[in-house]
Amino acid sequence: MLPDEAALAVRAAELDAADRLAAVRRRFVLHSGTDESGGGDRPEQVYLDGNSLGALSTGVLPRLTEVITREWGELRIRSWEESGWWTAPERVGDRIAPLVGAAPGQVVVGDSTSVNVFKALVAAVRMAPRGRDEILVDAATFPTDGYIARSAARLTGHTVRALPAAELAAEAGPRTAVALVNHVDFRTGRLHDLRGITAALHRAGALAAWDLCHSAGALPVALDADGVDFAVGCTYKYLNGGPGAPAYLYVRRDLQPRFDSPLPGWNSHADPFGMAPGYEPADGAPRGRVGTPEILSLLALDAALDVWDDVAVPDVRDKSLGLTDFFLECVAALAPAGRVESITPRAHAERGSQVSLRCAGAGDVMRELTARGVVGDYRRPDVLRFGFTPLYTRYTDALRAARELAAVLEGTG
Ligand SMILES: *Cc1c(COP(=O)(O)O)cnc(C)c1O
């Protein structure tokens, strides 16, 4: 071991020993079957892709087994009432609410993030005064948000203007109905100023819709306190709900009575079982529902949320910044000079929970890293992306990832 590396190993061990969230890691299934059955003494996988698909927590399988065998297998249709299936979208929404700074009754779970972006944008446009005919989107947005915004604009006779997130506040004006902003940029890991941009949009008379896919569960979000109008987010990244787990929609309480959904399904009707031909919207969060909820994945998410019961989000944020700082330090110390460049902001106030490194041949580098048991992901054309989920990532994992990255870069230099 090089002297640098030895010192970093000591630091990593100290940081892990002092980690207030260390015990939470045991709530997750992190061994890797192929590594272990391969015999030998290969170390565990280092999983740095929780910002794409969060790891499985131990409570999910027993809970889903119960849901399938008892609630579906035996109670069948009775479970809509007796097992609380019908109201699960609001109940699980109220479990997500504290993670995004929302009081109860404003978050509903269902459908995908893409679909919820559509509901929020069209509802916002319908709420906006006449003459406000433009939707702003941040230019670096996750693609689905931009696609949906353009379709929502075509349907409603609006236009879309794409701008760097940093310019949205200054550019919003008398024609702006709503701006859709990604809280954390999925490519670079840059964190945007939710409070400041929301306040500027409001000063311009526009509504603010935020996509929390890369922030909820990784850092504090204060939707109520910051006056956000609409928010959406997925639950399979930092909330570990499982592949394709349903997304959530937040509509600020005082806007709920004016929320005119573009997808008014029978689940959001004031009297769903009245089966009336005419639509009359339910009050409150259920107004964001569409059709029959995806019960199996919704209840998998419900079980996955148990890991948060005694976790304080500020602790998560502290550890997230600690991990990303330490990883950047390890990469700087160990990787061959000039081979990678961080495109993730240094300033804590501008950093989400991932580190993105620009690197020539990034696709091959990530394939080799994965083969060595360090799983991140690759975003074309040249970005290596490492997500740090504070609930189950250790400082020793960050060091090992940097060490393996350095070795791969030495080999491909
Ligand atoms: C992951 C992600 C999505 C995903 O949308 P789906 O409808 O779940 O596929 C949307 N927006 C952002 C910003 C994301 O990071």
C-alpha cells in the first residue's frame, strides 16, 4: 500500500467507526451472490448505483410474502378494505411526506414520475391566469421531464422554453405559467436552490414544480416551508422502493381545491363506487390518483420505508457530504493525474449525493470497475457516475471504489 493509501484507510476506518448511521446498513441485503458463490475471498460488492436503483431492504420479502399469500391469496377482494389497499396511496404518501418536508395529506403515491410530471404541469397550466402561455424547464433536465413538458404544452397551447436552472429565476416573467426544475441534476449531481428559485418564480407570478428524484431520501427537502406548489419524485432510487415502484405527487394544500387533473380516473372521483357517468373530483391528495393502485409494488415500497423510522434526514445529509468529500479526496490522491475530472460541484450547498467524473473511455472504465465489484454507472458520452446512499454506504466502500478506479485507470492509461 502506498503511504497515501494507508493514511486514507485509517481515516476511512475512523469515519466508519464514528458513523451514526452505521447500524442502518444491516437493514439492507448487500452481499452479492455471484461473488460469494465463486468461492475464494473476493470482497463484497461496493454498490454505488443506489441513485438508479436503491438496494433491497430486509423487510420487503417477508412483507410481500404476507401480502401475496394472505392478502391476495386468501382474502382476495376483501383486502381492498380489510388490508387497507384502497387507501394505501395516501397512507404511503404520508410516510414519504416527512422526508420531503410536507405535512400529512398532500402526497399521494401512484403511477410513474413521468405520469406525475404530466399531471402536475397540466394542472399548473390550468391554474395559471390567462396570458401566461409559457412553461419553463431546466435545459439539463432528465429527458422524460422535457418530453412530457413539450407534450403538455402542445395539448394546452403553451410553449416551452428551456434554460439553465440558474437562469430560471431571472427569466420567469409575466408569460410564465410554471417552471419545472430538477432539484439535483442527474448527470452532474448539482443541487439547485429550491427555496430561492421557488421564491423568484412566485415573485414573477409563476408556479413552481420540482422533480425530487435525486434529492428525496438523500438530503433535506422542505416543500411546505419553501412554498413549493407541486413536486414529483420516484421511490426506487434513494427511497429503495424496488424496480418500477410507484412515484409520488405533492400538491400544496391550498392549491388542492384548484387541482384540475388531466387524468381524472375513477380513483380520484369523490365517490368512486358511485360509478357515475359524470366526474366529480375528490378532495385533497386523492385528487392526484388515476386508476387502480399498483398494490404489490406500493406495499413493497411501504415495507422499504420502514428503514427510515428512526433515521434523521440531517444525519443522512451529513454523511452524504462526508462520503462524497472523502471519495473526491481519495480519487485525487490515488488516481493517475489528469485522467478524471469531477463535474460535481465542490461547494456543499450545490452538491447532491453523487459524484460524477468526466473520463475518456468512461464506458470501458465502468465495465472494468463493475467486473472488479464496484458498481456505478456510465452516462454517455464520458461520465462515470457514483451514487452514495448514506444508509448503506461506508467510508471504506468509498476508498475501495477510488482504489479500484485508480487501478483501472493505470491499466488503461
Ligand atoms: C429517474 C428520474 C425520472 C424517472 O422517471 P420514470 O417515470 O420513473 O421513468 C424522472 N425524472 C428524474 C429527474 C429522474 O432522475
